[in-house]
Amino acid sequence: MSLKNQPLIGGVSFINGLNMYRILFLILLPLFFLSGCLATPGDAANRAGHPEQAAELYRKGAEQGDATAALKLGLLLDQGKVKQSKFGSAGKWFDKGCKLGDRPSCHNVGVAYEYGKNGFSKNYKQARNYYTKAAEAGYMQSQYNLASMYSNKYFINDVKGLKWLLIAQSSARKCSGNSLCKWILNDPPGHKNKLIKRMSGQQIKQAEAGASKWISKN
């Protein structure tokens, strides 16, 4: 399981039947605004139910280097509120937001590559690259999704998988009152147990040490 555009993860059902992989991405919007980000030109139009007008303003902002505007335009496209024929693919704008330094955008490109959507063909290596970029920058959803990729054997490195799972759960403890954070702590797909069952005691200690080292530096 991974979290998706909703933004967290891979293969299990979430609340109300959402696909786990879809979760991380779907949760993104609420978490993003709860984080206290600055308002972006286009927000008022979006709230008023004018997505086309909002998209035009977001595109203008994105083209001028506003990473948040790129993310928000990508989300409108991903949600089908505006047409790709006019604004391009959601993946294009997520990628632009990522290049401008926005962590949720990097995560969403990872989701797009993992599932082959939003203008990108399925490519697990690219998904891992984008998740890693966001995860290293402290983005919890990507940390969990990285762990899920190793748990699901897309890549063979259980030590690295458990390391990122432990880091994700450490991040989640800081927001344990949030439903998404609780979900990561509870780990319904069982990625943590799946990884541990395949590992030796020495490997587990190695993963724990790696997680502790990363957490202490971040």
C-alpha cells in the first residue's frame, strides 16, 4: 500500500473504500491548506466554484515560478475540474511544482509514475526517485510510499524499506490527531510487519539505526 494524490499510498482500502495508493494523494489538499500555506491567486475563484478562472490564475502563477500555483493547477486537473486539452496534464504541473521545490508536487509525480496516470507511463524507478526527493525533504506521505514499494517488493531492500517506514511513523507522531497521521501509525496494510517478517535481527537493528540517524539530522 502507498499513499496517493489524496495524497498518500498502495493496494489496500482506506476509509470509505478509497484505494490505499490513492490515499496519500487524496489527503494532500486538506493537509496542504491546514499547513498554513499562503493564499494563491486563484483560490477565491476556486472556492466560489469557478475552476476555469482559478486554473487560468494558477497557470499564470506557475509560469511565473509559483510552485504552489503549479500544485493547485495539477490538483484541479487530477480531479477533472478543468480540461487537459486546455491546461495540459496534471503531471506536467506537478512536475513543474516539484522542480520549483514543492514537496507535495514531487510526491504527486511519484504517484503518477507508480500508477501510470496524469500523463506519465508506469515507471517504478521514477516513482522511487520522486518519492525519495520528497521523503528526504521530510514529506511524510512519500516516506510511507517509499516503505510500501520495498514492502511490496518493487525493489529488494527490506532494510531501506523498514527505515523509511519508521521515519514515516516518527513524522506521523507529530500530528497524531490527524486522521491521515493515525492511519500511517496504525499501518493497516501491514507493511511494517511484512518487512520485519522477512528480516533478520541484525537487519532490523540496521534499519532502526538508519532511521534514528536520519531523524536526528532532520
